[in-house]
Amino acid sequence: MIRINLLPHREMRRKRQQQQFFLMLGFVAVIGVVVWLAVHTYLSDRLGEQSDRNKYLQGEIAKLDKQIEEINVLKEQIAALLARKKVVETLQGNRSEVVHLLDQLVRQLPDGIYLKNIKQTGGKVTVTGYTQSQARVSTLMRNLESSQQLENPGLIEIKATTQGASRINEFTMNIDITRAKQEEGPKGKPAPKPAAAKAKG
């Protein structure tokens, strides 16, 4: 006896295939979501760590910038202190110059000359005064040439002027201060004098 299957086996097989396809599709979708979540979480953690590192580096850079500013301020203060120290050392080294200058001007000043102003700039002195005759200015210059503390007197100008009811001459001259330097040999010892030449016999 022949049996004939009248069930729609093709449609059933198609349904089974569709069910398997949707199951596989759902499984793939779940795996995709899981992978996406894992990757997103990993990248978020890495981004957070990098942000923390950037904040730390920015904080350290700000600290270094502040320290650099403090160092620059300290350098400026040190430079100012060194400049003051140099000025003080210069004043201490040349503090007797003013005394010698005034003493020599008084000693070398001839009669009939009166000083109006004395200005010192480094080793140069500018003197302004009054004289009754130009010859006395020449005498003053010769006296200054013979001084041990002063040298190179140079007349800048001399002009006639009126002082009260008298007509006198006003002059201005420059004078150099002699700053003697002791010649020294090695290790601060005085340089030996050259030996006298022996007379030929």
C-alpha cells in the first residue's frame, strides 16, 4: 500500500529556516551589542585616564611656571644686590677721592679765582668758577698739571659776565682724577726693578 504525505513539508522547512535565521540574527545582534559595550567601556576608561594625566601634567606645568617666575624674580633681586654691592665697593674704594679732590683744588687755586660748581662723573671732574683775569685761569691749569691727584686740565669755555656791579670772567674746565695703580708682579708681589746694565770694561 502506497503512503502519500500530504503535509506542506516545504513550508514547514522554510519556517524552520526562517526561525534559525532570526535566532542567528538575534545572537549576532547580542554579540555585537556586547562587543560595542566592551569597546565603549574600554575607550571611556582610557579617555578618562588620559584626561587625568593631562590634568596632572597641566598642574605640574603651572607649578613649574610659578617656580620659573620665582627664579626670575630671585635673579633680578640678585642682580640688583650685586649692582648695589658694586656701587658700595666703588664708593669704599674711592671714598678718599672727594677729600683729595677738594684738598687739591684748594691748594692749587690761585688768588682771584672763585669756584661756583664742582661736578664729578667717574674719573672726570667739571669745575665752573669766576676769575678776574684769564691769566689766572692759565695759572690754575699749570698748578693742576703739577698735582699728583689731578691731571689733564682742559678749558671748555671762558666768557665775560657781570657779577653785581663788577665785570668778571666765568670759566668751565674738565679735570681728570689720577687713580694710581700699583704695578704688581705674580702673586701680588711688587714687580722687580730692571737690573742696571753692567758697564763694559
